[in-house]
Amino acid sequence: MSDAKAKSTRSYPTAPGRTSPSGLRALLASIGLYGVMSYAVEQRTPELAIRLALGATPAGLLRQVFRQGLWLTLIGLAIGATGALILARLISHPSSELTRFISSLLFGVSPTDPMTFSVIAGLLLGIALLACWVPARRATKVDPMIALRCD
């Protein structure tokens, strides 16, 4: 087998605790996003209870919470993607030591690969929608009398 082919088919073992650092990062991001959304919905529970008492439908409240979470997510994705593209352009100077280091970490992917940006944005959007859905669903099941009595 030629040396180039041996290098391309070689498997790189990982330590047991480092099997998926990106998966761990996505898990931590989703936990943080869920915490923020849960806190935001918890702060709005009296408002949502008043809306339910005045005749709002649970589906309408769910849409409202989703809209707020989606808006915040899209703003975050726009800021993050812009920052990542700017940073990728800054480090793509060929004589930079940082460029050689980053290029050694990216196997067959350019720093500004549109497919990678799209997949990651879609993944984060899905995580954000799930993180919005759970607290919003919980808020629609709150009894208005109990929520208003707590304040």
C-alpha cells in the first residue's frame, strides 16, 4: 500500500473521555439555551396566566413564546455566523502561524465552507426550537388561578 493511501485510511484513536467534543459542546449549548428560555418563560408566567384567563388559547401562547425564542435565535445565528466569517477571513492569510494550526484541525474543509455553516446553523436552530418548546408547553398547562395567586 502506498504511503499516501496508508495515511488517508489510517484511523485515529480517541481517548475514552474525548470521543465527541463537538457533541459535548452542543449538549452544553442546548442546556444553556433551555435554561435561558425556561427562565424567560418563568418570568412571564403571570402574564401568560392573565392571557389564558382572558381567553387566549394555549396554541396562541405557544406561538408567541416560539416567536420570541425564534427571533432571539435568528439574531444569535446572524451575529455568530457574521463573526465566524470575519474570523475565518482574518485567519486565512497564508503566512499566518494560526492559519497553519487551524488548517491542521480542519480535515478536507475550508474555514468558510458554506455547507458546514448551513448544517451547524440548522442544528442550532433545531436545538433552539426544542429548547423553546418545552418551557412554552409547560407554560400553557399552568392553571391561571394558581399562577396569579403566587404573586
